[in-house]
Amino acid sequence: MPGFIDTPIFRGTGLTDEQIKEVFNQISKAVPCRRVGEPADIANCIRFLSSKEASYINGAAIVIDGGWLRAANWGI
């Protein structure tokens, strides 16, 4: 369950680079990790789930959002 991830989809919104930067700044303020996620954050989870160390994990929903969902639910 990815959160706000800096992907090419943001570049296709018609926003200028400056506007995108401002959106990311606002998102970063709401995320406890204080940054927008990167594709590598998702890839690292996939790499782990594909490894033998995760061989007993199945049917799990893994939130990769820098703490945003928890903060939103707890009012942090």
C-alpha cells in the first residue's frame, strides 16, 4: 500500500516543476518521515518480500507511506 511516491505520474499532471515542488513540500509536512517516497522505497519492500527471509509472509497488506496513514489516524 504505497503512499505518496515521486513517480512520473506527477510529471504528467500539467503542473510546473515549481508547482510540483510545492506539492511535495506540503506532502512532506504531513508525512512523519518528512519526505515524499521514492520508487526505491517500494522496490526495497518488494525485494524483501521476494527473499527467503519473507517466505512465511503471505496475504499481508504492507503500508509503505513514511508513517502518513498512522499519523492521519492518530492525529499526529
